[in-house]
Amino acid sequence: METRFELAAWRMVEGWLTAGRIDVSAVDVRLAREFLEHTGSRVEDMPGLLVRVVTGEGRAQEMTREAAVMIALRRLAARD
């Protein structure tokens, strides 16, 4: 384990399954941001509830904070 997101990922998913919906907290977003930045992306806040994720190759995509957390989970799963 290298990041706090890796430790928290199971707790996040377990909570979503129990609740029957994805509900991303501010802490979840902060941990996902740290993980994405650790893996080479830059995360920028946008107006409203959006963020822009810029990959190490320079590709940028605007998305919801929930989507950014899901991207972080996908990257984590791909590493294993």
C-alpha cells in the first residue's frame, strides 16, 4: 500500500454496496485526488461540482467528482 486511497477503497465500495448507491464524500474525493496525482495525473477544480483530470500525457477530461473517484478505483484495480 502506497496511498491512503488504497487503504480506503474497500471501505468506500462496501459502503456503496450497503447503501445501494454511490455517495462520494469530500474525504473520498480528496483521497482519490491524492491517488490520481500519485499516479501521474493532475486534478483541477472546475466551477460547480466538476473536476478536470489531466493525464501525464496531457489528455484532459472534465468530469463529476464521483467519476473521478471511479477513475481512481479503476486505476487501482488495474495495478493489481
